[in-house]
Amino acid sequence: MTASAPPSQTLSRGVRILEVLADASSAMTIDDLATELQLHRSIVYRLLRTLEEHALVSRDPAGLVSLAPRLASLAAAVSRDLQAAALPELTATANDLGMTCFLAVLDRDQCVTLASVEPHHTVATMVQHPGASHPVWRGAPGKAILTELPVQQWPFPPTADLVAEVDFFRERGWATSHDEVIPTVRAIAVPLRVRGQRPAAIAVVHIGDREDAPAIAARLQRGVAAVRDALGDRGPTV
């Protein structure tokens, strides 16, 4: 029996740099990255040089580091057909509701934003960056995704409270959350089941209570139906 090869430490560190930059609210200095990663500055510098050569990160004249635009083209290739089908509906829903609307998918035990659209002509909205992730057991999009999976297939040990909550959301057809991922932020999400695609959800984020949550969920469900129709999946939605 052949032992599996050990993971590449250099590659792992390079990926961590991309993750840290993706989570950052602004460009970072090399010293900031070194502190965050608990690595020597010279190591971070060498890793950045390699990432720059592949156009995955960029540095401005002041030396601040940020993700490079080429990553957008790489991200667009992930579930390309699903993104293409969802984007018109995300745009229409965002503008109809005046809220940021986004598509989230399951990646191991994480709920990852794949695409996001902010509404036009709205003074202030919540921003949901593509690539943002959080544990799938937190927040409405993740819990909507869990409604698509038998408990035995959940990628983490379930708790009785979470099982009961997800069962309720499954029966109702949509999920809600508040203060679970970002303080003061609420979300409403509807599961998106498409054959051949990873479990997904379409969601909106907002601040403050909404008495029209059922109407918002109904709009999301119409969007989900349109996406499934665009992908040629007209099977049952429950």
C-alpha cells in the first residue's frame, strides 16, 4: 500500500494568502499578511511574487496587495452554466426587492457565495462578495441548502436543534436568519435544486425586520423556478 503524498506547504500558504485577501475589506500590506498568516515577511514576499507572476494578486504603487482581476475569470468558470442561468434572475430579483441577491452553493462544510447582484437605484444595500464563505449551518442560505440533503449527508455532526430548525424550513419552503453571519444582518433564502449541480440556494440580505418576508420568499421561489427552467430541470421543487 502506497502512502499518500504529504500536502504542499508552499501551495497551502499561497492559497491562504488568496483566502485572507478575499476576506479583507481593503488592500493589505505585506506586513499585515505576514501577521495574519503568522509567517516571516520574507516568506510572504516570495509567495506574493509567484502569485503576481500568475496574475492572481496585484500590488499598487504604495505596495498594497489585493486580488487581481484574473481571479474573476477563474471564478466565473465554477458552475458556469448555473451562474449563467442564475445571473438574470439575481439581477431581476435584486431590482424588484431593492436588496442584494446572491447565489450560494455548498462546498464541503461551507456555504460559498458564487454570484451576487446589488440593486440599481438604491441608496444603501448590503454587499455580498462572491467567494465569501461561512459554515453551512449558519445563516439562511446554508440552512436552505441543508433542506436539500438528508441529515445523514450533512458534512458535520448535526444537533437536535438544527435538525428541527431545518425540518421547519424544509416544510415551509424557505429559510430565515438574523445575526448569524454578520451582526444586525438578516437573510431570506430559498433552496435551488438542479440535477447535476451541487446543492444551492438563492438569497437576499437586509437589515431590520420585514413583515413581507413571505412575499420576499415567494419572489425568490419564482426566481428559482426560472433558473431551473433555464437549465432544463422542470422536475418537482420539493
